[in-house]
Amino acid sequence: MSTVADSNYDLALRDLAQNGFCSFDEFFSGQETSELRAKLDWAISPPFPLGDAAYGMDRGSAQQGEKVPQKIIDAALHDPFFMKLAHHPRILDFVELALGPVIRLNTSTVWLKPPNIGATMEAHQDAAHWKHIQPPRYLTVWIAVDESTLDNGCLHFKRGSHSHGIYPHSLLDNQYCISDPGVVGGESIAVPLPAGGCSFHLGTTVHWSGPNRTQDHRRGAAFTYFSGSSSVADWAEKQHPFPYVRGGPSAPD
Ligand SMILES: O=C(O)CCC(=O)C(=O)O
């Protein structure tokens, strides 16, 4: 397993605090990345083994007239492979530095952006989507399963946008996104990544991604964590599991 030096974590934490995001080009080993890619090749092929509820077919596929998933929803709840990945010690070591020792998993989504039809993700803040966790101290890791580039729809972030609260969002073309992205200040930074790299962003960081104009997949596995010191609304706790992935009630001493 490749390791990420502690000093890199220090620099990345500083970037996260200053800019609202940070990235690592080499975070996972070649073997880990190959296993993840093979798992996804299996998961997104007929007969779509994770079950209907796991696949989001919302954008792009309708035009093709065929079943082309655009995302896998709650991947960690549908398959132990993704739950294990959500517990990856190197991810959690970094999340712990940012959020503290008790960490829960909010969402686990694989953003698929299929060849040619993978659609734009409009500018948004993750924290605008989730009102059930207060205070909303989120951190998302976005793992590049394939190389992500400007051509296939890598992530873009607005530097410093995490410090300005939540911008008004509205539903546009089935996406809940910032109503007027023109009001968001700060420099736009594209973050292309090699396969096996990853970025981390805060719940209030404005981000988006372009369309996939290539013949190849652009897949990103994203896990959003939140601090165990935040409270989850009762209705949400009843409807959805938010597993403790580090620390918390069932953690060993
Ligand atoms: O993968 C993408 O294109 C979008 C990902 C995203 O918005 C997220 O992980 O918060």
C-alpha cells in the first residue's frame, strides 16, 4: 500500500482550511485503484447487480433510450466493498484531522459520467442539500476511479467559497444548484486527477463538473462524512442509516 506522508496531510489540511478543498495525486495504490475499477465495471453492467434502487438514471440516459446509470446511490449500503472503502484508514485519518475523532457516513455516491453522455453537474454546495444534520460539518472525499480531466468532466472548485455561508439554491433541470452562480466570488480552480488520486471538499465549498466529451468513463466515488458531534434530526435517523465509521458508540476502547 502506498502511504501519504504526515507532512502532506499538514499541507492539505492548510489548503482545506484556506481554500475549502485540497487534493492528492497519489492516494490509493495501483492495486486498490484497479480493484475499485473492476468492481465498478461489474456494478454498472447488465444485469445491474446492485438492484434498481441503487442506480440513478436521471440525466443523459433517457436520450439514449437505454439504461445507462449516471450514478450509484448509497453505494456503501448496497455492497460491502464500498462500505469497506468508506472505512479506508487513510481516508479516515485525514477526515479525523478535519472533523475530529467521531465520524459518521452521510452519503456514498459513485458519480459515473458515462462516455459521451455524462452530463454537467451544476455549481452547488453539498450542505445546501442536507438540512437534517446540524451543525453541517461535512467533508467529502472524491476518489478518481478513472483519470479525471478537463475533457471528461473533472471537478472544479471556487477557492474560498466555503467561508460565505450557503448561497440560494433552486431546482434547475432536475438539479438542486446555486440559483445565480454569478454571485459566487473567488477563483475557479479545475482539479484534474490521475486514477487513484482524490480530492477533499467541505460541505460549503462551491463545486461543479463539466460534461464528459470523451469515449471513456469518468467515474468518481464520493463519500461524505460528518462529525459525530453534529446531531441528526430524529426523522432522518429513523429513515436512513448514518453509520459510525470511526469512534462513536460501538468503537473499541
Ligand atoms: O462527480 C461529479 O461530477 C460531482 C461530484 C459532486 O458534486 C460531489 O461529490 O459532491
